[in-house]
Amino acid sequence: MSETFYLAMAVVLSLLGMCWLALSMDVHWAQTRQIALADNKPPRKLLKVLGSLALLLSLALCLLADRPSIAVLVWVMLMAGSAAFLAWGLSKKPQVLKVCWPF
């Protein structure tokens, strides 16, 4: 496979991982679902495990795409960019994050 494919998949997994980690928090879960904070609890443990695994897979894909010294740098920047993009998304249109966990 090509480096471009690995990096594209790393971007997707990084965004999805950050989304799952954000949805594991009560506030973001309620904000995304448009419900009262006390009404519903997220599947916290499952979302945290999925988020962590997605970020680790993102690292593995970055390592497949490039040398380890560059791959780790790219991965850290991917996580920072994903977190910033997710924070912007939560502040503007939190309902869009239902795509990450439609259940």
C-alpha cells in the first residue's frame, strides 16, 4: 500500500479516536445528543477503549508510512489537529458528532 493511504487512514482514525474520547465525557455526550446532562450516561468504558485503540492504530499506520522519527512527529501533530478540529466542531455544531456514535 502507499504512504498516502496509510496517512489518510491515520487521519481518519485520529479524528474518530478523539471523537470517541470526547463522547466518553458526560458533558459532550449530552451536548451531542441534545439531552439534559442527567438524563443519559454514555457507554464510557467502551468509548474510551475504542478511542485509545483508534489512536494506537493511527500511530501504527504513521509508523508504516514513514521512518519512526518522522512518524511520531506526524502522529502527535495529527492528534493535536484532531483535538482542535473536534473542539471547534463541539463549539459550532455538536450534533454532527452523532456520526461517530449513532447508537
